[in-house]
Amino acid sequence: MKWKQFSEEQIIGILKEAEAGAVVTDLCRRHAMSTATYYAWKAKFGGLEVSDARRLRALEEENARLKRLLADTMLDNAGLKDLLSKKW
């Protein structure tokens, strides 16, 4: 089966359909996804609106960027300590 990537808007729309009373197995079949995928989405996006999902994505991207900056700084710091700790 072909792998599909759904946007946050589509995922939230599918979850709203299920909340409205659609049967999960029929919903999964119609959108060509597994029930495990549905429940993973429900755990992550359950109760969110589209604007909340966009904000969540932006926060995750910023968090990843800050983690990379911290790792680079710590690496530079460790390199300087190693360099200065050697006896001349």
C-alpha cells in the first residue's frame, strides 16, 4: 500500500469525524490508514484544534533548534576545556 502523509488539518478532521459518531474501522478504511495510526493520532492530537496543532508543531521545531544550539555550545565548551587542560 502507498504511504500517505496527512497534514495536521486532515488528521484533526478525521478525528472530528470519529467524535461525530463515525465507526473507526470504516473511517480508517475510507482514508486508507490503520486503526493503530488512528489511535496514535488520537493520543497526540485528541482534543486539539487546527490552530493548537500548528502551535504545537512550531514549538517542537523551536525546541529541536534550541537543543541543537545547546549541543553545539556544549561541544565547543568541552573542546576548549580539553585544549586548556593540556600542559604546555
